[in-house]
Amino acid sequence: MGIFQIKNLANGKIFIGRGLNVEGKINSAKFQLEQGSHPNSEMQNDFKQHGAKNFSFEVLDFLDPIKDDLDYDYAEDLVLLEEMWLEKLDPYGEKGYN
């Protein structure tokens, strides 16, 4: 579980996302971009224009599970963690894709 970033190395724009399976979310985003089907059309257009070599994918933060409570729902915790990263990196307008 965690927060990930997709960065366009050509223009510095970033996208911040979250996932219960953060590595799976990154792989899904890569696949969608490569297939031309990513829902973020601005990022998709930049990916097409600049190519895969100009994009990096990384995990910014992990959310460790609470070992004592197997039924705990982490969705809200992930939203809060994502909001913290969005506030910190401000990936909007000229700076990002969010």
C-alpha cells in the first residue's frame, strides 16, 4: 500500500496516485500509457509525444499494515497520505497532471 509518482522527465510534470497494491498501480499505469488508454489525457498525450524513456515511476511512500487488525480498512488512510503528498508536491497546472 502506498503513494506513487509518475514523472515526465522532459517537462518536470508529475502525477501522484495511491494504491492498496502500489506496485500493481504503477504497472497498470505503465501499461495504460503504453497502450494509449490512460484516463489522464494530458499525461497520455505527453507520453505519446516524449516517449516512455522520458517518464519515471516511483513509490514515494509506503503504508505499513497494522498487524493486530486483519480487518482494518486502509482506504481512508491512503486518501489522507495522498492528500499530504499532493499538498507537499502541488502537482497541478503547469507543475503536474493531478
